Amino acid sequence: MRVWIVLLALAACLTAGCEKSAVPVENSANGSAAAANSPAGTAEKTTKTPLELLQGMSAAYAQANSYFDRGKLRLSRTLAGETTIDDVPFSVKLRRPNQFRIDAYQVTIACDGKRLVAKIFDEATDEMDHQALVRPAPEMISAEALYVDPQQSDPILSDILVGGIVGPPPTLEMLLAKEMPDFSETADQYVIGVDDEINGRRCHRLILQTPNGPLTMYVDAQDYLLRRIEYPQEPMLSALKRNDPNARISLVADFVDAAINDPIHENEFLFNIAAGDKQVAYFVRPSQSSASQLLGETPAKFTLERISGGEIASTEFQGKPTVLAWINDHPSSRLMADQLTRFAADASTGVDVKLVSVDPRETTAPQVQQRLEQWGANFPVYRDFQAVGQKQFRIPGAPTVVLLDGKGRVQFFEAGAAPDLAERLWDISRRLAAGEDVADTTLSAVRAEQKLYQAALTASMAGKNPYRDLPLPAVGMAPARELARFGMETVWSTEDVEQPGAVAVSRSVDGERIFVLDGGKAVCELDVDGKLVARHELDLGDGVTIDRLRVASSDKGMRIALFQAEGQRLWVLDEEWETLYRYPSSDAPHSGIADAQLLSGIDETMLVVAFHDEVGAHGVDESGKRLWSFRELLQLHDLAIVGSGEIAVMDASGRALVIDRQGQIRREIRLPQRSLLGLAYDSISQDLLALALAEIEMLEFDAVGKDGAQRWSYPLPAAELPNVSPLMTAVSIGPQRGWCGLGPDGTLHFMQADGAATDRLAYGAMPGGLATVAGGELITSLPGKVIRLRLLPTK
């Protein structure tokens, strides 16, 4: 939600599709423009109403030919009688149509009217590896180009601006507004407070009571500019008061020296690029993956002091996997100890946990022991008076955790305390038990990520968009592995389909029917017990091979859609396997079919076809006649049925538009800072599972609730996807709902709907199709066989 919209309490009007009128900026009401441009020294003495202040403020910014301020955001916290103050400077300079400079958080964006330059000053990434974004100047500055429209803006730059403590500078938001809202129905939510003087300017106090407390704006009595904003204190104050009932907090933004229509020197909009900077078209997040130099290695022999006296040699840790956790008297060490306690509660891991105290000698052994007992950390404890952690393991400090395998080799190394440490240690311990060299896998992933970063950086320096133009790396087939956490039963397995491919299930009052593509030239029909019912040979023309299959039913019977990824044609067949029509009927070439879906209906089944080029999507009736075209999104990537009579249209941006059978938009699904590649729908819970590309670093499954909120993410290694729609489906994991998604390496990933538990299954071969029967049992096709699986929550 845009910050200045929050300030003006107009979210319902501006972001939720409210039908209230909007007044063009140049025709503002009540003479607000004149008030905004009134000369200095003519401050009005009459009391203003909230409506007049809102209209005057909005018009002042919208009509300003130039604007300048030196802002400061101050966060003040008082805890346990000690006050800390954090100041975040920000500044906005603007001269229309396209000269501006924005300094906010760690970002500088400058445009002199000829080119736009941006830098991110981030110590952790060495200023984004000294990248400088350089683009031609936009014809007109706009919020869309800076941080709103993913087609125009830079994803990382947008993320920093929008994700700051109060979002983009609110003055910038108002300067870039396209329309002045109608405040007549919202102004009564505000009250006028006592006037005050802010930085030498008389200001009207405009107060809005929000659920989190009062939001107070100080509006200049003379030029209607914002001079100060005092933000609500909740929920930050409640969080502090859990530790100190007398805690206090304040968040205040001051817009120092704010002025409109004053001359601004050309040099204010210049920004020099350093000689060593890498000029890019898009920022690319540097590889953050790093690995201890000891991963996969056996540390030199060492000794630690037992807390009860005496020494223990490193050779005594061999024989079974062991966690060594260096800790001290600090809350982060307690967090790590809590995670290790959770991990150790599962004795099946076969991993010992040892704590290594780096407390100074002055801290006695009983004191260390007492503290750990208070934490509930009931593990063997050792002292590290010889700095073994620094010398042999090169730990940066406490807390740090190291996992040694049974041969004493380092398989995992992590500094700091993470709230998901137990889950990751569970996964690593199971992989070790299965014989995997986890360290080697980790090092390979680090090298792959660094290689991906270099490729993306090279592409961006050449003027390409690495988020769209950069091919992802290919991955090898994952070796066979069984489920480690969930249970599984093979209900049946059949080899009656010679070359199994895509799978589809038809549901009607007569029951369920399973269809499997066979070699791209036939469709085999199975019953729910895996028996071959029929084999339907396809006669679609010479050389035609099919790799996608869709089925749906209506009162007119079942309909089957057959096509090939990137192909030029699609065929729709009736229940007798006779061709009803092909689409498009014309032989005119196009860029290829991206996807197609059949929408069931009472009277007839509708076909929706998505194309890769500028055609968009078409709705087609049972005679093959095009009923409508949808062009709100172009260069389409995927379609997904997401409800009764609703289908999601995706173009690999961060959003999907849900349309109905008439091609009308019903709602929007968003995944910010991600490229949405596919969706699966659970008709029982009405939740969604998305496959998305998070920037360039990784693929991920994202759970999206029926309210549109993202619930959790499940990461996958970045890789080139097969040239088919992502294979995902809702499943049952015992009595619970869950998801199954196919990874690019052939691994089937199972996830409980609440994200509480996940597991992986691999057959050493790429599944060709996924579907469900009987309320959630999985049907999957593999080379030479089709199987039906029943999943259980625990093994």
C-alpha cells in the first residue's frame, strides 16, 4: 500500500477499485491551487477545515513545477531507561518533467533529463559489487518508472524504496500522483489540532486516528506543504513493552527546508559514476552464498576442556555425526540453544550435540552450567580456552554451529542464530544418513550461484534484463531417494502404457477416469484401479506429436484438448475421440501456443488458449468460434484454473489476472519481487500453490491463501524448467491437505498446506505427468509405468 495513500486515508478509493470520482489536478476545488501558490508572508488567519487542508496539500504537490526538501526520519526508542535514536536522512529534489534526485535509505537516484543513474550503498554487498544502474532519462518522472510497474522499474531498487521503514518518501508519492482524489467522504475522519511551529513555519495540525494510534501531519499554513509527520506508535510500542512496561517510542519525519517552485541549480541533478563502477541496466543482487573453507575437510586435531575438568580430544567426536555449537552469554546463543534442543528431541537423527562455551575464564564452570540449565540446554558442555574455534574452525564468533560427519569432516557451518536451524539440521542429518556428501552438494550450489551471478551481471552490463533474458542453468537428474519424513503406499503400478506422458483426470457423476498420453501419438484410459480401459490412437496429421493433455466435461459430454508446447495448433476432440475443431483454424504463423485450459460448464465446455506473442488469450466455444480476446497481459506464459469458471492468466511478471468465462477480470493474484511461472488450485481449501522465480537466485514454491496472502515459501535451486506447464497439484497427506510440485531435477516435493512439514521423493527419472484421484491420492507417470500413491503424514 502506497504510503501517502495511508496518510490521506484513501486506500479504499485508490487501491481497492472504489468508484468515487477523481478530480484532475489542474482543476482542483475550492481555489486550493491559489492557496498553494500564495506568496510568503500572507499566511491565512482563518481556521481551515480538514477538507480544505487535504485538498490544498494534494494540489500543492501535484501542481508544483519544482520541489526541494532535506528530510530526516527519526526513530527514538527508550528501553530500560536508555534512549537510542536512529536518524535516516532522505531528500527529494524535482523539476518537471524529468529532472530529479532522490536520496532515501541507502539509495541515490539522479536524473539530469538525459540519463538516470542509481546507486545502492550497502556495505554487506560492497555497494552491490560496485554496480551503477544507468538508463536513458524517462520523458516524465513517474512512480511507475521508479518503483510501481515491474515492467519499467528495477526490482531491487523498487524493493528498497517500497520496503523502507515508511516506504517511499511520502512527498515523492504526492508529487507523482496522477490524479487528485475526491476527499469529500473521507475528510470527516480527520480532526484539526492546535497549530504549531515546525522549523520556523506555522503549521496546522491534521490528525487521523488509525487502529495503531494517531497519525499527525503538520501542514504549512502558507503553502500547504508537509513539514512533519508523526507516525502511529503501534505495534512497535507493544513489542517493546513486553520487555519494559515503561518503554517509549516515536517515529517522526521532518521535511526540512521544503519548498515548491523555487529555482534549483542543474548540478543538483547530477551524479558522477566512479571509475570502477559496473554500469548495468538492472541491479543484480551479488551472490551471498559463501562456504567455510573447511567444508568437506577434516580440521586439524584439537582438544577442548571438559566443564568438569580434564580435556577431550577431537578423535573422540568421530564415529557418529556431531554438532559442535560455540556459544556465549548472549540472547542469540540462547536462540541457537533453543533450536538445538528442538533438533535433539528427534533421536532418530543419530546426531550428538555438544556445546562449546567461549565465556572468559572469569565466568566459572558452575555459572556456565547454571545459565544453560536456565535455557533448558541439556547437552554436554566444553570450554574453549585455546581458541580452537578461531584457529581450527575459523569461526567469526559465537554463536556458530558446525556439523561433523562420522569421519570428522565438516558438513555444515553457519555463524549466527537462525530460527529455522532445527529444520535444516533435520534435513542435513537425513541426507547424511542416506549417504549424501552434503558439503560437496553445498559447495556445488555455491559455485553455481556465483556462476549465475556473473552471467546475470554480464547480461545486465550488456543492456539486457537478467530477470527475463538470462537462461537458467540446466540441472542433472536427481538420484533416486525415498521419502524421509512422510509415509507412502503404492496403491497400484501399471506398465500398460508404453511411453507415459501427461496425465489428466476427468470427474463426473459416473466417477473418475484417468487419461495418459502414450508416446505423443495415443491416449490410454485407465480406471481408478489402474486397469487399462481403452487405447485411443490419435490421427492429427503427419508428424504431429502431442505433449499436453486437458480434459473437462459438460452436459454435452467430455472434451479433450491436445497440443504441443510452442506448437501452432490445438485440437479439441469429443467423447468419441472425433475431432470437433482445431484452433487457430487459420494457417497464419504465430509465436506459439503457451498453454490452454478447458473450463467445464453446464451447457458446454469452453477452451481458453494463451499465446506467446502479442495475441494474448482467446476464449473459444465448442464450435471453434472465438468469443473474446484478452489483451490485458501479453507474451503469456501459463494458464491455471483457479476456481469454478475462473482461470488465471500469467505472463511471468509478479502478478496473474483471474478472468471469468466472458474474459472479464475478476481479481488479481500478486507475488511481489517474483516472476510468477505457474499456479495450482486446491478446490477444497481454495488455496493456491505458485511456482515463482525470486529474482535470479532461485525458484520457489509459494503457498497463497484464498485471501491472496502469501503463507510460506519453499526454495528450489535455480534451473531451467522443462518446456511444459509446471507440474503441481493439491494432494492429501493423510487427513491433511498438501501439495506436490515437480522440481526441475525430477524430484517430487511434498509440502503440507500449512508449511509445517515437507519431504522429497525421486525415482531417478523425470515424471511426465501429475494428477490426483480419490480426494487427493497422486497419479504420476514415469518412464514405462504409471503409479498411484497414497501419502501419510508420518513414516
